[in-house]
Amino acid sequence: MSADEVKYLIDSNVEQVAVMLMEEQHLSMLDALGTIYRSQWYEKLTDKATGLYYQSPNYNYLLLQEEMRYGRIGGNVSG
């Protein structure tokens, strides 16, 4: 997979997860994006070794919710 394709998948996940945060958590766009870009989840999403960029936005949203709830992502995500 090319670097452009990976970037597209990452950007698509960020966009869709931001929309989920805005709808379900009632966050503004700026707050949703701030939550994402400051998260451990985003670090893992952008690490090609984890493969999270290849997962669905719904799965990634669940991981971000877990981090928001417990302060970390569970042990099933390498990195």
C-alpha cells in the first residue's frame, strides 16, 4: 500500500471518528479534533505497524472511547 493510500485511510478514519464524537458526545468540531489529535489512539492510528488505519472507523471509535473512559487503550493494540 502506498504512503498516499495510508494517509487517505488515516484521514478518513479521523474524519469519521470526529463526526461520531460530535454526534454522540455532542462535541464541537474543534473539540472533537482536539480530542483525537491529543489521544494515544491517534498515535497508534498513525503508526503503520499497528495497522489501525486499516480498521473500520467504528472499531477505531470504540478504541478511542475506551481511552476516553479508562485513560488508555487495552493491551490488544501493539505499539
